[in-house]
Amino acid sequence: MSLHAKEFFDRLDLPLPFGTVVGDVYYATPTDSPIRLRIEFARTIMDREYDGLRLAVIHAERGTLDTVHLRFAEHGTFTCRDARLGPGAGHGVVRDWHQDGLPPWAGADLTGLRIAILDFVQVSCPALTAPRSFAAPGSWADRWHETLWATDTVVLTRLHEATQAVLDLAESGTYDGRPITETLRNSRYYVMDMLGLPLGQGMLAEAAAVTQLTGRSLGPDTAGALERIASMPMDKQRARVQAASRRHAATPTPLRMSTPPARLVPAPSQAPAARSH
């Protein structure tokens, strides 16, 4: 059974303007920042059983910067539920193999968890609490409704950047064991939150990423092509996404058609300044 993670994080209602849910994992990434927050359900030694949330602040180049394990039992998440269930029940945990149709976290009091998460974010990554206006669309996004977007070089350039964001998200998902089809399902909302694009532009970026992944135009065979990729081992899926990213990066955007300026190379006699360690 599903953990109903999207509904869980909706109820958790974190005031982080850059958050989105992909599969069972919550991500928050400030615009133009190499840092992201990842929140996932923390597994116990029992199969498909979880006793809390695991938070990680991750830097794109430096890796994991900080982590914390917030246990349900330590934050009163299921105190009332467990008291009602009585002895013999699994206290302070949730399982995704229940059969009653309710979310496994039904009856949770999320107040303590919410406070603990915000305390962690304020210390480890305060940029995540920046106001949503920081990611709000600029004047270029208004052109989507005012002009013929298919000939607007500014909009097309932004779509190119958004497509790259979708491919980056798909690659990131493979490191968390998420098939590309699962990640792509939410990519349009990721683009909307991370880049401030209207949902329609997010859908176009999603479609462009799919064409790069499958190597073919959208059509009746698209679903089957994606499923075949998603059935591959995770490292093969990741390699497929990385190849698609390289192809996409090599495609010139409307505002980058001219030859890039030559780089200034110092003369041999100009030794670079010593780096301090």
C-alpha cells in the first residue's frame, strides 16, 4: 500500500516556498542555490516500517552537509493514536502494508514534527525559508499569455532551462531509487515551484525532457518507451538520463546562437595566485 506521502506533506504544511513531493520524498530547493532539503520516511529494521522522518541538507557539489532523524515517538506524533490502539500495536511507527484503505499515518498529530523540522532548517539552511516571491516569475513569464510563445526567444530559452531542470530532477530521483516515470509524473509541479513557470510551461518542459529521454517524438509509443526505460536497473536509467542531459545541453537556445566570447587565457609568465587551504 502507498504511504500517501503527498497527502502527508500537504498536512504537514511546511512554510517552505520551494517544496515539492516526488514519490515518497519531499524536496525543497531555493532558486539559484546548490543546496536542497530532502525529507523521507525513516525505515526501521523491519520491512516497510517507518519510525520517523529523515532530513538531509545536500549540496550539489559537496554532498550531504547535515542530517537528522526525527522520530515520531519523540515528537508526540502518534501518542493519541497509540493510546487508543492499546498494548500490542506497533507504537510510534507506520507501515505501508496495511489493508484498511486509510493512510498509514492516519491519526497523526504533526505539530511537534513541524516545529522540529523548522528548527532544523533555520539552523542548517535558512535560505529555504525565503519568501515565495523570491521564486516568483519575472516579467518574461507574462509574455506566455501576451505573445505567440512559440516564436518568443525569451520564453523558449526559459523552456530550455526548465527542460534541463526536469532532466536533473529525473537523475536525482534515480539516486533515491525512483524510476524515471515516477519522477516525471510530478516534474511539471517541480518546475512551477522551482522556476516560477506557469503549469502549462512546466508541461512543455516535461514533454521536451521525454523526447530527449526516448529519442523520439511524442506519440502512441511514448508510454511504452518510457516504461521500457523505467524497467531498466537504476544505474542504466541514470545513464539514460545523463545522456539525454548531454544532448539537451548541446542544443543551442534562441538566445545563445552566437559564438561565445573567447576566454582570456593568462600568459605563461602569469602564475595563478596561491590558494589558501
